Amino acid sequence: MIELPQRLLDDILAHAREREPEEACGLLGADTTPAGLQVAHVHRTRNVADQATIRFEVDPRDLLHVFTLEERGWEMGIYHSHPRSPAYPSVTDVGHARRWPGIYHLIVSLRQPQAPEVNAYRIEDDEIIPEPLRIVAD
């Protein structure tokens, strides 16, 4: 189970809307709890993909923030948006996940702007594994 505080979800959604029509992306830090993970930190990153409207690539300069996540003992995750498609990993996302083994992925879909969709996954050996996600009050 991944718990995501509403205020952090609001920040992710704001980032996704600001970057539209491009995909937004960022890093997540989560505390381990008896129930699973609770997201404690969101770090917006720049998308430097050549085709940023259909894929994402975290700017290498932003990856230095990974050290901060590790120093705090947080489990790392990554988020990105799908401006026009469902909150489900694309074939490109699955390929991209090979660079990020063992982390969780949060995908936000803005295809219905008034009702954004948010889902969490782990992608291991090209297998998409849905993770239960619960939005919690701050």
C-alpha cells in the first residue's frame, strides 16, 4: 500500500497541469510504514526528452536529488504525467523502468482534466504490478 498525502498529490497535479501538453516528471521519497509506504517528499524535475509530449526523461542534473532521498532513508519513487492517455504504464514507460529497478512509479492522467486519474505501479522485469494507492489527509 502506498499512502499519498493530499497536499503532495495537489503539488504533483499542479506540476502536471503546468507542463501540459508535455509530460511532467519528478522524484518521490517515501517512509516505510507497517502498512507499506507513505510518500513524504515530492521533488519536481525537468523533462528533457526530445518528444516530451509523449515521453519523459529526468534531467541528469536533477538526479543529484537522489542522494538527498537516500541520506534521509527514504524509498525512492518516480512520478510522471500522461496528458492524454490513461494512468497506466505505456510500452515506453516499461522500457524506461529498466533504468529504475526496484522503485515505485506514480502516473497521473490528465485526459479528463476535471477528474485526474492517479495510479501506482512497480515495474519489474517488464511486468507491470499495480500497487494499492490511498490518498490521505494531511
